[in-house]
Amino acid sequence: MTLTPSTPSVPGHTCSSCGARHDEPPMHYAAPAPSYWTPEMESAPDCLLSPDQCVIHAEHYFARGTVEIPVRGTDEVFSWGVWVSLSRENFGRMSDRWDTPGREHEAPYFGWLSTELPVYAPTTLNLKTYVHTRPIGERPRVELQPTAHPLAVEQRKGIGTDRVWELAELLLHG
């Protein structure tokens, strides 16, 4: 999986992997597609992958959103750009309201996390979520159901800047 980083304002750090001094760590990583997507699906008539939605064989439906994790002691938020599977009905409802002002007042949709985040064990695939629609132009916020999974714990309790740098090193250098 390829995760695309973006950067913010957490104090600098000397990377233990490459030895270089980095002024800021990436604060957002995003998966380009659900874990179940394969390149062969691009040409299939019953498959679709856009920046915000995905359909696989006209029977599996996904929306892109963000899992946001507060960075303790700062105003920053670390986020994962993830994909969540939705029921056909909820996907249709979300799609119908995609450009509707006030859509953020929709009740959250139940979904299953469909992105494998390689820095967590056990797998992040199929964690239960609630997908909260936001105003037009903003991706939905993905709330993990409260479990003991490390990602769910980090979302609830936040992470320190040391964990932000640890994630950066793991993702940028393996």
C-alpha cells in the first residue's frame, strides 16, 4: 500500500532511520484505494475508483474519510486517509446527499474499515466504524468503535509528538 504524506507544525527531529534532521513530520497519510482494490479492476465495467468513492463489482461500496488522532500538547491532528465499506443503502444515501448543503446533519453511517494500516497489529481491516458526513468539500470523519485495538485507543486518547515521529519513520523508511 502506498501512503501519501502531508506536513504540519510539530517540532523538528533527527531521524533514527536516515540520520537526517527533519523540521516537521508528515501529519497525514492516505491510501489511494481500499485494500480490496486491484489494478485489474480499473477496466472492469462494474468497478469504479474516484478520489472519494469506490465500487467493486457493483456489490462492494466504499467511501474515503479520515481517522483523526489528536496530538497531545498541541493543536495538531494526525490523520489517516482511509476507506470504509458501507452498505449499498448507506452508500446510495451518502452519494445522493454528496452536494447537498447541510449534509453534515445526517446520522453517522456504520461501516467497516477497509484500509490496512501497516504500522498496527493486529490488522486494521474490518474494524467497526461510524462515518460522520461533514460539510460539502470535507471528507467524512471516521470514528472507530471503542475497542482495545491500538488505532482505536490512539483515536480516543491521542498520541504524543514522539509517536508522530515514530509513525513517520515507520512509513517513510519501512
